[in-house]
Amino acid sequence: MSDPQTEAPAPPAAAASAGTPAARRSRAPLLLLIAVLLTAALAAVFWLDARERIAATQQELARRLRDIETNASEARSVARQAQDGLRDAQVKIGQLESRLAESQSQQLALDALYQELSRNRDEWQLAEIEQVLAIAQQQLQLSGNVRAALLALQLAESRLARADRPQFLPVRRALARDIERLKALPAVDIAGMSMRLDGLVAEVDAMPLAFEERVERPGAGPGAATDAAPAAERGFWSRLGSDVWSELRQLVVVRQVNNPEPPLLPPSQAYFLRENLRLRLLNARLSLLIRDEAGYREDLRTAQAWIRRYFDPRAKRTVDALGQLKQLSASTLSFEMPTISESLEAVRGFKSRRERTPK
């Protein structure tokens, strides 16, 4: 048999302690359900939040994609425009290069043409100067015309000075030396003296001979105008007597001759006298042009002697002719005539060097 004390009921504390695990076991599902619900709620909240974020991200991504597409299209448009501009620029650059090449070829052609024209102009100028100097040299050799030669040299030097080319300096120095030599010569106007001799040759026929009579017609004297009115008032016989007496007075002329040997030349010899005098003056002119001073002075001396001997010394033309011959005889021609061969040689040498130079 059992102990009654042992079978007695447990105290309440023991009963309470004995019931706690059961209560815990009954609340565990509830707590688990609450936890599950909380977890589900949190998961739903997180899911909703994540969905919203994903939606926002998708919208942002779509917007950015649209912006990217817009920028890409703009970039493609800009790139297309840039390519078009590049092609246009390349075309223009090609055109500019072709124009540049054309302009360079034209520039080269113009330079060659300018060089050719400059060379031809120099050759023409030198040829013209050579011709002028050759004519001046002929003037010096044939007629001794120093003034014409000096003018020719000065003209050539002025043309070269206007050209202002350094290569012309040797020619200009030669011209300057020849100009100084011509300026140092005594001043002899050969051309003027030759013209004066030509004038004397033309005056030979007008100079009166020593015994050449000047027959004056009646009524041609200085008192004819004053005697015309009284003669008209006189009668016929009076006028006839006056005319007969005038004719008789002219039959015999008495004149005093101081020269012991009067040159009584017949009319046939007067022509030859004038022609011989003209030839003497022409010979003097020729001697003047060739610088033959001895022949020049001899011809002038003979011409003066003939004029004094055979022509009327009281006539004005005779006096003027003798005065001019005296002045012409006083001029001197005895100096050495220079040449301008240095200038000619300088020009010709310069031309020959240019012709040997390859173009």
C-alpha cells in the first residue's frame, strides 16, 4: 500500500511550474504566426519599396535612354554635318590647291615673260644707244660736230640713268669720261660757221662788181616824185628836150679810179669770176668740215682778195661779206679731235656679254 502522504495533491506552486511548458507550447504557434506575418509584412513592404524603386529606376533608365538616343541622333546629325562640311572643305581645298598650282604656273610664266621683256627692253635700249653713238662718232669724224656728239652722249647717259640698272654702270662711266673729254675742247661752232659760209655762197650773185653800171631809168631817181607834177605842166618840146639830154648824159660816165690796175672784166668773164669765188667758198666750207685749217685759211684769204679786187668795195653787200670772212678767218681749228670709241666699245662689249649669257 502506498503512502497517503505521497499521494496527496501537489502544492499550487508545483502545479504552476508543471503547467508553464504547456502554456509555452500553446503560445509558440501564435508567436510563430505573428513572426511570419511580420516577416511577410516586412517582405511585402520591402517588395513594394523595391518595386517602386525598380519602377523609378526603369523610368529613369528609360528617360536616360531617350536622352541618350536623342543625343546620339543629334551626334549623328552633327557628325553627318561634319562629314558634309569635311567633304565640302576637301572639295574647296582641292579647288584652292588647283588654283594655287595654276597661279604658281602663271606666276612662273609671268616671271619668265618679265625676264624676257626686260632682257629685250635692255637689248633694244642698248641697240638704240649704240646707233646714237655711232652717228655721233660719224659726226665727229666727218664734220667735227662736237656739239652734236656731246648731245648724243648726254642723251644716252640720261636714258641709262632713267633705267637705273646696276649692270649699266660700266657703260655710264665710259659715257661720263667721253662727255668730260668733249666738254674740255675749245668751243668751235662748226655748224654755225658752215651756215655762214653757205650764206656767203648764196650772196655771191648779189654782190656788185667794181665797174658794173647801174643804169637808172628816167624818173626813177629820188626827185622823180617831186618833178612829176612840174613835168606834166611843161610843154611837149620842153619834156622832149629834157629826155634827150638825160639820155645823152648816160652815154659817157666819168669815174675816178684809185686802183692802179683796174680790173676791167668783160661781161663773159664776170660769170666765171662769180663761179670761181663760189667754188673757193665751198672749198673753205669743205676744209672746215674736215678740219683742214691750212686749206681753210688759204681759201678764205683768196676769197677776200678777189672780193677786194673785183667787187665794189663801197657796196653794203661787199662790206658785209668781207666782215664775215674776216671773222671766219679769226677762228682756230688746230686741236686734236677726240673720239667716243670708249663708249662705243663699252656698249658693244656689254651687248656681246649678254648675248653669250644663256637665257
